[in-house]
Amino acid sequence: MTALKILFVVDGLWVGGTEQSLAAMLPYLLQAGIKPIIACFNHYPKEGVEDQVLRQGFDVRFLCGKGFISRVRELRRLIQLERPDLIHTALFKADVIGRLAAMGSSTAVMTSLVSLPYDPVRFRDPDINPSKLRGVQLVDAWTARYLTTHFHAVSHAAKAAAVSSMGVQPERITVIERGRDPDYFKQRTPEQRQQARLQLGLCEDDEVIVNVGRHEYAKGLPYLLAAMEKLIQRHPRLILLNAGRSGRLTPELERLRDKARLNGQVRFLGHRDDIPEILAAADLFVFPSVYEGLPGAVIEAMGLGLPIVASGIPSIRELVEENCNALLVKPASSSELGIAIERLLKDRERAMAFGRHSREIFEARFTLKQSASRMIELYHQVVALKNDKTRRN
């Protein structure tokens, strides 16, 4: 394959799944003869993957512009200077700025569809201004349809959402799921489970649920706390560990925990860089999100070999095999969530079988090498598509 130069446009290299996936893929790009350049609008030196990427010697350009127009102009100058074969954007601001900056150039533009930003559920978020979100949707849709060469979707759910909410033609979207390093998210051993519990101050006979998710509406955490309030009456040694950044829902979650007197049973760990160790302590991974593009936390839990209880939303159904490694419940239903959790807590043999199958699914579908190989192939296809169109015009 011909060597490529790819300009990645992101807000910054912080703790989000998009940024972490990019950082994990960079070494594979070098091995494939691809030169990556990362353009960022913000510094995140104290958290996220920025320090990791810089220490590895990758080419990161921090753009100085503060306003929207100045960022478009600065990125346009960078495109003219570097003349990349492909511009790859992700997340709304970077998407729109990247598309506008590439206008008039011969460079191919690809956007990753990583979430469901205009899902009807999102409009029910009390922190969202529906009118403003509709305006954002119009801008996103127009620049997507007219200024983007091709799209990468992390799930079929994300693809379907782009078709329905932005009018993108389905043949312009390629679905490639994200992957994780199997040597980092590895099948846990009994010894690792014991050591993880010791480090977290847990006892061997505690029943431990782990959830990984920031404190935002999408993650459905109030429903999990409501389920915990009822479960604790029959499972006095039940403990919930939540690893995730504080957010708009943090005060409400703390209030719900305190009101239900779950201070000892519900522990908010904040953002953590040791997710595999936390997952290793769990009996069960629970994920009650009400909408997701592709929940990487579920993939990571499967890598550790954990049984899953989760909302039966489309993107999660794509990842798991219902009744084989996961029990799926109606979204936003604390009662169904509690029933499913209790089923697996009581049936340890079934839970262990679920966990073994989780690892099998992970190894078959979600390793980082598989995902990176498919992305590299897609990069070459999109550049060839753009070059062919340019020649015909």
C-alpha cells in the first residue's frame, strides 16, 4: 500500500473514548507506513492521553486560535502546509472545523461517528436546550452531507442515527468497531481478583458490582442507585464501585446515595487510570446507559471475562450475546435492572459461564489489532475514492 499522511483533528487528547482509541491506534499506523499528525485545540496535560502521546514522540500540533473562525483559518493553514492525504475528524466541534478548513482542497475528509448526539432520548436530558441542539444538528448535517468524503461509524447504531438524523447516505458509512489491547485488558485470574479486592479495601465475601461511566444523563446511573437501594435489603454485603469523572449529575447521585443510606455500599471512585484492576475485583459488570454510540467500557469488561447486566439499547446489543454473556433489560428501568443483577448474583455458575463467554467474544471481535487493521484499510480506500473522484472531475 502507498504511504499516507493523515491529519487527525480533535478537541484535545484527554480522557474520552475517542481520544484513547486514537492514542492506542497510533503505533499501528506507524507500522503500516502511515504518518499521523494530530491537531488539537486544547491542552490537557494533567489528564487524558496527551502526555502519553507526546512521550511516544508523535507529531502533535496545538492550534492557538480561540474563536471558531480563527481555528478554521489556522487549521486551513496547517492543511496547506502539510498537504495530508486524509483529514480524520471526530466529535462535533472538530468535525465542523475540520470540514470547513478543508473546503476547496483536494484532501479527503473522513468523520468518525462515535455517538448518537441527536437521539430522541437526548432531547429529554434536562441539561440540554432542545432549540440549541436542533441548531447544532442542522450545522452538523449540512457539513456532513456536503463537505465530507466518507464516514466511519463505531457501531451500526451510530450509522443508523447518522442516516436518520443527518440525512447521510448509508453507502457513505463504514462500520468498524473499536478494539482494546488484550494484553492490557486480560482475562483475570483468581489471584488478580483477590489482589484487586485487597487494594480496594474489599473482602472476599463481598458481592461487588462495577460500573464505569461519567456522571452524565446518558449513563443512567440514577436507575442503578435505585436498584441498589432495594437489592441491599437482601444482599447486605453488596457494593457498587463507579469509576468515572464527575459531571452534571454528580450532586444528584450523591443526594440519592445519601438519602438511601448507601454511603458504605456505593463508592464513587472518580476518574481512574487503573480500570483493569478495578474490573478484576468485580463479580458483575453493570451498564445502565440510556444511549451510547459504542460503549468501550462494556468491551473492556468482556476483556476481563466479566458477566454483564446492561440496558438493551441497540449499541449494546451489537456487542454482547444476550443470555450467553449478558442479561439485557429495558432502559431506564431500575426494577428490571435489580432483578437481572440478583439473578446473576444468586447463580454463580451461570455468572462464571457468562464471564468465560465474554472473553471469547472479546478475543473474536474486539482486539485492538483487528480494529486498527480495518481502519488502516479504510484510510486507503477513502483516499483512493477521493483521488478517483478528483481525476474524473
